[in-house]
Amino acid sequence: MFQLDFNTAIIIYFCSNSCVAIMLALAFSDAQAKGARLWIAAMTIHLASAPLYLARGLIPDSLSILLANVLFSLAWTGYLASLDVFFGIRRKRSVYALPLVLAVLIFGYYIDAARPRIILGNSLFALQTLTLAAVIMSQRARFRRRIMVIFALGYVLAAVACLLRAAAAFFASDPNPAPFAPSPAQTAALLLCGPSFVACTLGFVLLHRERMDAAIRQLAEIDHLTGLTNRRGFEKGFATALAEAASNNSWTSLALLDLDRFKAINDSLGHAAGDVVLVELGRILTRVTRQDDLLARIGGDEFCVVMPRTTPEHAAVLGERLRSAVAGHDWQAFGLKKPLTATIGLSSHLGSRQDSASDFLRLADMALLAAKDEAGDTVLHANALHSPQPRIRVSSDLSLSQPDES
């Protein structure tokens, strides 16, 4: 049967991993790649253990075995710390220190007893790699399942390799088996290192790529000035809200807000001052809107608020609160001589499959234009355009703490 020599396998492993480590270091030199530096550091530590295995005979076995295996355990700890940084998981420092302490105890105490050293040491490494696989799978809902399975599989294969070596030592007839002697179990364990390394590296790269793609998509939906959702993000979120309302047969309301006489601010104080006003307006509206509302700047001084599960009456209450917050703000601190006001147009609809986002927005825009023609600094619902009442009356006893419908 084919037997893979341990020293040959270590040289191949060291050379291939060194090339990959260098490429990853170049590819993930950006500080924004969360956890990448820890990952590359762990790979470097992993590589540092290989020459120590090969140095057996050149330096005392007790020293090479102890140092190599402690570095091996430290590398797995580094991978865990890298994943924790990437996923935003916080652990006590003792969790990271425990495997290192166990490695020192196992390979220090049993330095002259090969069987318990191999069994306990490889069991420790298997536990560390399975922990990494469990951490990855615990986050599978946040990323594509295929990527997470590939990533976790790499560590599962590493655990199997370690358990094979532990099992071979356990069932060996020699009471003091040579740890690197050729055997079917040794060959199988070494051959598993290749696909394990490929799967782990591929999973690591794909996971970072998915996060970077998500960040790019998010940036494409954010208004660079105010930090709010932009028109593209608004259209996407609005479509989602309408689909949810159609499924639940619930109300959705929309507020379209436009500043009164904003052009005069740009003309008198300059566009830089106008930008400052828009940023502050975004902060005001953020404080007033509710957690489930979608606030967006859709262009110039126009802002939109999508209010899921909100009836016309509650929409009017929120619209009035938005208007009051703008009118009551201390705008003189921003160089404005007159109070800044806003006009708001509202539209509401009970969910149905025939809902049209463009029609919804058009109704709110019609209400906004009518309100501006009326006086400005007011709130007008589209329902009032075909009603004797000029505006929906605002009842002070309506709560705005959460989206609601009657």
C-alpha cells in the first residue's frame, strides 16, 4: 500500500502554505478586512511549527515536540480569534488561553510517553478544529450557506485527520509508538491535510468577498451627505414594505417632506451651509421616526418616510410630529435668520397585490404640492384632496411608539 513519508508531506505542506500565506497577506493588506491579519498571523505560526517537526534529531526531541505542538495549538487559537473578530463575537481571554495551557501540560508532562501524548494532543487539536467549525456554522444565517459549509468542512477534515492519528496510537501494538512512522492511518491523516487546507482557505476568501460585496451594495444605497438611505435604497425598501403589506393586508403610509424656501438658504449662505442644514435635518428626522420606519433622502431637500403598519390617522400624527420637530429646532445656531419649516404630504393604502409604488409616491407628491400652495409649514394627507376637510385632524392621544393600525 502507498505510504506517504511524514517529512516529505511536511515540506510540501510548508511550501504550499507559505505561498498561500504570502498571497493572502497581499490580498488582505487592507485594514478593513476584519480578522484577516489575525488569520495570516495564525497561518505564519502554523508554518513556524513545521521546521520544528523536521528538526527532530538536530535539536533535543523534547524541545522540538513541545515547541512544535504548542505552536500548532496557538495557530488554531489564532484562527478562532480571527473568526471572532470577523463575526463580532466577544469571548473571555481565558477561552483563548485554555488550549495553550492544555498543550503545554500534555506535551510537557507526557514528553517521554508517546502513546498518551499522541492521543491527548491530537484529541485537543480535534476539539479546537471542531470548535472552529461550530463557530462558522453558528453564523450560517448571516452568509450564504454554501460558503459556510465549505469553510466548516475544512476544519472538520482537519479534526478527522487528528482523530485518525489519535486512534492509530490508541490501537497500536507498540506501547510507545513512533509518532511519525509510516502507516495507513498516518497516510490518510496527511492526505486529508490537503483538502482541509484548500477548503479553509477558500471559505476564508469567499466569506470576506461576500462581506465586501454586501458593504458595496450598502454603500450604493446610502446618501453620502446625510448617511440616510438614498433613492435607490428607498425604492428597494418601499417595495419590500408594500409586498409585506399585501401579504398581511395591512396599512402602509408614506410621508414626503420638503423644506420651505430652502433655495433661499443656498442663495444667501451658499451650498455648504445648505448641506449643513440637510445633515442636521436628517438627524432631527432620525430622532422623530420610529424603529420600523424607513427614512430616506430621495433628492435635494426632499425626504421620505415609509411607515409600515400605519393607518392614515397615525400617519397624520407622525407627519405633524415631523413638522413640529423641524419648525421648533434652533436653526439660528446654523446661521439662519428665520426659522426653517417643512411641508409634508401623506398617502396611505391598505395592502393589496395591485399596489404601485409610483402611484403611492405620486399621491404623496400631490398632497405635498397642494399643501405648499395652501400655505407651507403644514401636513396634508392625499385623502383630504377629495374631501371637504382640508387636512386630517391630528389627535393628541394617538401613540407613536410603534407602528400601529386600527
